[in-house]
Amino acid sequence: MRTWIIYFSRAGGNWVDGGIKNLEKGNTEIVAEKIRSLTKGELFSIRMVHPYSTDYITCTEEAKKDQEADKRPAILTPLPELEKGNIVYLGYPIYWETMPMPILTFLDSYDSLEGISIYPFVTHEGSGLGASMSFLRHKAKGATILSPLPIPGSVASRSDPLLKEWINSHSVRGI
């Protein structure tokens, strides 16, 4: 059984504590690295062939257009081969009340995720999980979706205690 930490994150301008701040590393990536340290899982970053802008406003406009067009942006690197019994910590920021479209590209790339357990973690600045869980349940064909964790991006760098508690108390029931 393998453990994966698969995430989409974006550095540059991000909404943090009520304003736009330039981040060297995206909040979701920070959390993903912390989960890797706690689980010793394999880290996989979903990277777009044509990344969203590092400018916050431009990025939100690009992400909204992709969402409205139901676009699946191309992913740069080959995706990991997931097998039954694998655990996947799936991380993403909330864009426009749901997951960013590169996450849907990732999910749509698999015919089936039967036998895979997915623990979603999201970073946000006030929207929590948004509507992303309904998308995830619909798109993660055959996977069991468990114990989602929303983390405000402004606390990503100091989320260690929250992550330890979450990882140590995983539920065995799907949502």
C-alpha cells in the first residue's frame, strides 16, 4: 500500500488575511510538504503546461474562464499510477467556491479510482471546502472520499498540530 500526497498549488499573488500577498511557495504546497513529513508518503505536484498567472487578479480571471468553459488544462508531468489500496491526500486551493480545474484534469485522467482512499485537504481564505466535495465525489470514480480538512491559507505555515490531529484521527467512513 502506497501513500501519495498529490496537490495543486500556486505561488505568487495569493489572498491572505484580507489582502493580496506575494508567496514564494503556495499555501497548498506548504501543507502538502507537512503531510509528507508526517506520513512519509510520496509527493506529487500537479503542474500545468500553461500555468495560471502569478498575478492574483489575472489568475482568478483565468481560473474563472476555465471553470465556465469546463476546461481541463493540460498537466505537465505524467500522473502517478494509482493502485487499489493506495491512500491519496489530495490537496488544492479553493477557486471560485470549488476545486481548480487542474484537479479535474487529474481526476478525469483515471478510468477508475476503485479501491483508492482519498483524504482531501484544501486551503482557502474563508470559503472552507466550498462545493468541492460534491465535485470530488462525482469525479473520483470508485474512490472512497474520507475526512476532508479545510485549512485557512493564512495558517498553512503553522498548521502542524492540526495536520497531526487530522492524520491521527482519520475516519473510516466515507462522506
